[in-house]
Amino acid sequence: MQSSNFDQQHIWHPYNKLPSSHLQLEVASAEGSLITLQDGRKLLDAMSSWWSSIHGYNHPAINQAAIDQIQTLSHIMFGGFTHQPAIQLARKLIEISPAGLEKIFFADSGSVSVEVALKVALQYWKSKQRPEKNRFLALQHAYHGDTFGAMSVCDPIEGMHHLFSNNLMPNYFAPAPQPGLVVEDNHDIQALESLFEQHHTELAAFILEPLVQGAGGMRFYRPEYIKRARELCDQYEVLLIADEIATGFGRTGKLFACEWAHISPDIMCIGKALTGGYMTLAAMLCTQEISDTISQQNPGLLMHGPTFMGNPLACRIALASLELLLSQDWQNQVKLISTHLTQAFEPLKHYQEVRDIRVLGGIGVIELTRDDLSYAIQQAAIENGVWLRPFGRLVYTMPAYNISADNLQALSQGISNAVSHVLSTQPSGEATLSDQFV
């Protein structure tokens, strides 16, 4: 059996079935923003491997860090041991993170970092002898991961986890912030204020994706909402959890999206771009007060400990990625991407099936009125030499920060051509899951 056929019959891919509806593209290598397939075709990467490969692929500085580390220590259990890669990475993360986040827990993935954040919030209030504060407030259109705690704070109606709604911890959900960086009124904030007033005695924490709701609709919203959320959490004694897994490390134009609102959360989750897309690694950061409260009350232990927690190879790679990012003019790189995508996608507005074009930092979104075109647009993009993974009505891109001007032009043109071709040729149809999850 050919390898691609074996894959189709036996290996689950994200949000897919077995046998898979479509053959997966087999990758031979990748360098910079270019992916080379096994059959020799080359594709410009519009997705940064789901937000993570901010420096592109096969970067020599990160490669060398990986080689150096693997020759000395690729893994050691974190229970009873520590090592320099973890210590140095923790120092750097605490240094660059929003003020007050001084304690860190290394996790395996973004979803696990959210699990740890929720667990820390619950244990904090138990340690303060207030066990009744055991529910969470989240946002409609939220997405925080695929594990059970994370699923419980994802949108319960329109989110991708509604199948498990009867199996999840019950929580409260506020209306999603109004889309747009400028709004006419504050009815979304008023609704949030009402929920805090009604339920604060049982709320352990309010969790949100600052500025950008990602998989829940690629929705951008104003910093004022985040600032008011911080004030409400302080007023009603509720912890604020910022899920910066997708937005952290410069994607919105600030190092962390919370910086747009000039606030610090009590707990922050990071992942994705943490290792520059090389390895899986995430972290939860929290305040000294939270750490002290948990540590000083029985049992005094944070009851979580993944096998690969603090993996030295991943930590060393993450440190190299951070050093590379901070040594470059990444703000200007992201600004150039933002300006280019805004101009490049503007002509698509004349299609009646295009509901909105929006760009924030290094994120460009083309929102359609139809949700049955994902697969067709993906295939058209591949024909135009671009790797794209649309989702439902959303065609979006987040290129590597260091993508060359020529490649960025080719990437945006390939996306525009794909969308134009499909909108000009595809008849209306009914969406299936295979259409949406490609």
C-alpha cells in the first residue's frame, strides 16, 4: 500500500474521519516560507503551521540550538531535576511577559496549559476557603482547546465541541465582544457587567482570548473590552485568565495582545509560536499571590505533572526562538505584512459573497457569506502555489514574520486568485463537515 493510501486508511488527522475524505499532502521538506511536497511541488505557507512557525522553517539559528541541546540532554524527567534550558527560558518569559506574572508552569500543549490555568484558578479559591467559587465565565465564539476543561470554556452552541456539551463542566458565557476595533455603543460590556453582578460569588475566573477570537471566528475586538474585563475582575474578586496561545509573541503587533489594553492578567497561557513551530511546548504563568496562596494551604501542591514537562530540547529551542524574535525588528515586519494584506485583499470586496475583509497585525481574514467553499478554495490555492487551510466561511492567513516581499506578494496573489476563481465558478451548495474541515 502506498504511503499516502496507508495514511488515508489508518491515521487520523485534525478534525477528520477515517478513512479520510481526502488524501493528505505528503511533505518532503520545508525552508523559510516554502513547503516542498514529496512529488516536487512547492507551496508558500500561508498558515505558519497554525500560527506557530513565526520564523519560517529550517532556520539555521534554531537548528543549531537544537543540535547543541540534543547532543547533551534531549529529555529528563522534571520531577526531582531541573536544567539550564528551563531556567533560562523561564527567566526570559517572566522578563517579557505582562507585569506581575512571575511564576511559570511548563506544559505539553496549549490545551494543557489551559487545563492547568483552570485548575490553578479552582485551587486558588479552595485554598482561600471559598470553594463556592468553582465556575468559569467565558465568551461566546471562544475557543481554548480540545481537552475537557478547555472544551468547557469554548462556545457551547456554535463551537466545534457541542457534541460533548452534556459531558462538560457547566459554565457561564457572555455575549462575544462586538467585532471591530471601533463600535457605536457598549452593549457587550453592559452584558458582561450584568453577568459579573449576578454570578461573581461563584466565579473562579473569567477566561478570554485577548483582542482576537481565533478558531471561533477570527473575530477582532477592541482593547477597551479587555480593560473593562480587568476592572470587573478586580471589582468582583474574579481571576482573569488571558489565553495568549494564538496571539502571543507578536502576531497582533504587540508582543502580547494584552498590551493593547495596558493590562496584566492574573494567569496567562502561551504556546504555538513559543518554540517557533519546532516542537510542542506551552506554559502557564501566574502571579506571586496566586502561587503563594496555593503553596501555603493544604495540600500546598499544584497537582499536575506531565511526563514531558519542561523538556530540555523544547525549552532550548524556545529560548533560541525568543532570542531570534527579540533581536529582530519584528514589529516592523508585522506592520509590513498588515499593510500588504490590507491592500492585497481590498479588491475582493466587490464580490457579494465576501462579507468582510479584516486585517490585524500579521493576520488577514476574508470572511465569506457561504461555508461550503473551504475545500474548493484550498484546492484552488494549491493550484496557485499556496498552502491554505480555510475553515467554514473563513479564509485566513498568518505568514511568517520574515517572509520576503516577493513571497508575500505571491502568497497574497495566490489567495486572492483562489478566492476569485471559486466565487466566480462555484454554484451554491449545502455545506458538509468535509467542506468546512479541510
